[in-house]
Amino acid sequence: MSRQATVRKYGKQQKKSRCDRLFAELPQSPVRPALVSANAVQQDDDAIGKLAERVTAINIQDENDEPHRSKPSAKRAPTRRKQKPASPEPARESTPEPVLETTPEPVQEPTPEPDEPSYGDSEAVESDAPEEELRVLCWSEVCPPGDRIMKIAEASYAEVYRVTNERGTSIIKVIRMESPIKAQTKPQQKSGLVDEEPHSEADLLGELQISEWLADIPGFVVYKERYIVQGKACRELLETHQAYHKRAKRQDPGRLQFYPSPSRYLDDTRFLVIELGDAGTALEDFQLLSSDQLWDIFFHVAIALARAEAEVEFEHRDLHEGNLCIRQVGEPVVEEDRDTAAYFGHSGFEITILDYGLSRARGDPDDETIEPVAYDLERDLSLFASEHAPQCRVYRQMRSFLLRGDRVCLPPKSHKIAYAEGVDGPISWALHEPYTNVLWLAYLYDYLVSSFLGPKKELNAFKRITRDFWTHLNPEADDSIPGFASASDIVMFAVESGWIDEDQLMGGRSIIEKSILSILSTDEFARDCDDFEMSSPSARRSPRRHQQRHVIV
């Protein structure tokens, strides 16, 4: 589908840039609720009611994705949920699981016996079985003779390994449950070893539930199964643990070791193991060499988040470069062979989003009996006080938005009181705030631009084309500049700008998806946008949907 030759007109379009005219379609930037009167908010809601529902209900499909069921994204105040017991954790960088290299597609073989772990491409297992119903393995069964195990990362509250056998490759996240280990030795104490806290079953089930909700949404890691591992470590586990930390120490001599040596495992030491598909190379380890890669990485992630927002009110809340993986699944398309004027879809990349340890989702936005699942970030405020990595600023931006409802990022010293009073009452991470996805997409845009190693003229062209887009995406923009409210807004903006073809999103899939996207070109949609643009500038809508106060009890 070729790029549209004309641009829809809103109000006095001759005085607006193309970007501003397109932006008139979207819910507007965060503002301090105290500055917006109740009448102004009501007028604003009346003007864009239909528009907001349609934008958040966009259910997007890539060309190669399987069709999935579309659900409307009605936002309601979450039901109350019990606060999980506090578990103090050391302040440190969250380094989720990078998946470092592409593994050839394994040859499909018969499913192994129930007591033998499989590392091929298996079907996603959707099971709500409690711990006692999961099969229990020992470490020698996880890595039997002939299998290869390599520690590749220390993720949020988990160690990450790649296990390979003749059937293929899997990534396993290993999370220690509440169980004993041997005490630290004096040399370990002297070296500054910091034991990662064990986790209760209640803490772990949230991430597992979100993994299952996202299993059928393209763009998210393939969830295979989970099981319990108990007992002393095998020799292979100890060797790969030692090799990993030797490499880490060479790269960063001052680095602390957070996870106990497997030599300290006892017969009663228990772990929850989550088996995932191998998604390729982590973005942080990938060299960006062409502008096509920039377009595809950014908008593949935005599209996946838009799907998940509409399906399960998903917010990732930890989407830095270690939580995105890249795999080359097709040949890059050279400019002469392209049958579209769009910038998206030419790199041959598949992008996968990982690690939902800090995420939030609700299984069915239409069913108020389903409680949202969300990790309570108030339990450890050190996450917001840390300044050791660029991503730490995004954590503060998220919490500042809950406190203030605008773009101001409060300094670390302002994040010392847990459950402080925010614009919706005491801070609750169970609330659905899709603006957090926008903050992480802004971080991703900045990372892509700063990490680009290809021709400078290609980078300059990318920045020139997206200059106005970045003005509205930038979380440090002035309050007078409208901002995106969700990943769905960003994708719609890209479609209207001609950067993505509607055909690329639909992939020739269901009639429902086509009818949803066709809203973009209806007269009624345009009239809604006209009404919104002509409303009072002081009544610009915040990404926050004003909901009843919700207190975790």
C-alpha cells in the first residue's frame, strides 16, 4: 500500500506542521491534574471518548504472525489486592536475560519422557498448577550427560542459563525459592558476596501468569514450561557459574557477585525453573549498522506493546536494552526491491521482548473479577534512588508520573517514602498506566540513536525524519508540547505518517482487525479529532485515566 498523498485537515491546518496535524488525533500530554478543572476534564472526555476507545483497542498483526483474538481495552479501576510481604533486596543493576546468539532451527524429534527436560521448540504450556503439582527434577536431570549448560546473565531476581542438546536450545531462568543454603565462608564474605534473597511462591506466580497471558501475542518470548529443581548442584553448573564470574570480573573488576555459588546448595535447596525459547542476541550485544534496523527494532517493540496493551493492559516497566533480543529471520530488503514507501519492515529482524519480573497486566480488561498482576515496586525504593545506569532514570520517571501526573522527573532524594501520596492516592503499581510504556519507548529511541555504528548519513536521515516525532516522545519536553499516552498512540502516529503501511500491520488477517484499522480513515474519526483539537488548550488530556483511588491492603 503506497503512502497517502494527502493529510487529513484539523482546524487551521495551514498554521500547523504535518507532525502537529497528525498529533491532533491523539490523547494529549500529561499535565498536573490540579491545573485541570473538573468541567474541563469532562469536556475533554466528551470530545475524545470514542477516539480514545478506538485507539487503545487497536489489535495489530505482523505479516508473519498467527491471528489472535481481539479484546477491547476498556480501562477500569483495578480491584484491591493484598500487599505482598516486604522482602528487602540489595540495590543493584537489574540485568535481565540477554540471549546472546542465534541457534539454528533444531530438527523436531519425539517428545521426551516426562522426567527429561526438553530444549527443542515445544508448545507453550499454560498451567496454573501450584508448586506441589509441578514435576521436581534434580540438577543432573536438567543437564544430563551430553547436554551443554552455560550461564549467560543475571536477570531481575534470577540467574539465566542456555541449555543445548541435540533437539535444540532453551533459555532457563533459575529463581531460588524460600529454602536453605550453606552459610558464606570467610573468603566469600571478604569478597563482598551479596546473596540474592529467595522468593516466595506468591512472588513468582505473578510473572508466570503474565508469561502465560502474553504467550499468544507476537513479539513476546516463547514460554515453554516450568518445574522445580531441588538438591545439590552438578559439576557442570558449578563450572559455568565460575566461568561466568571470571568473565564478569575481567570486564568490571569492581563488580559484586549477587548469586551464591552452587557449591553452597543443600539437598533441600529449591529453585523454580522457567524454560523459554531462545530469542537470539540481546540488543545490548548487537551492532546496529543500518537505519532499517533502527526503524524495525523501535516499531516492532512499539507494535508488540500496543498489542499487549489492548489484550491484557500490559506494562513492561523494565524494557531496557538487556530485555530485547534480535534474531535475523529473513534477508534485508534493498531499496530497489521494496514494494512500499514505508520505512518499516525491511531489515529481516524478529524482535522479542523478555523478562516480566517488574511488569503489570490484567488477563481480561472486560472482566472486573480478574485482579491485575503487578510487581509492587514500592517494596524496594533503592530501585529509584540508584544512578548507576541510564535506565535508572526511567524508573524514577515512572514513579514521578504516579506522584505528579506530569513529565517532571523527581530526583532520587524524592523517592524515599514508600506508598507516598500521588495524584490517585497512595502509589499503587496495580493501576494501569500505559504511559510507562511510552517512557521505555523513549529510552529505546535514545539508545538506538546513541548506539548506532552505521553510516552517519543514514543516522542523520533517521533523526531528520523523526525529529518532530521525538519532540512529542521526549519525556523531558516542555509541558506545553503534547505527548503520547500509550504505545498504541505511537503506532497510530506511525501509520498516519506513512512510516508503516496498514497492510504490514494487518498481514491480510482477520476482518475484525481490518475494520479496527479502517477507523483511521473514516469521516467520523476525523470529526472526533477536529472536536478534540478545538477544545481548550488548558484541558489537554493526561495519559492517566482518572480512576478511583486504589490502596493496596
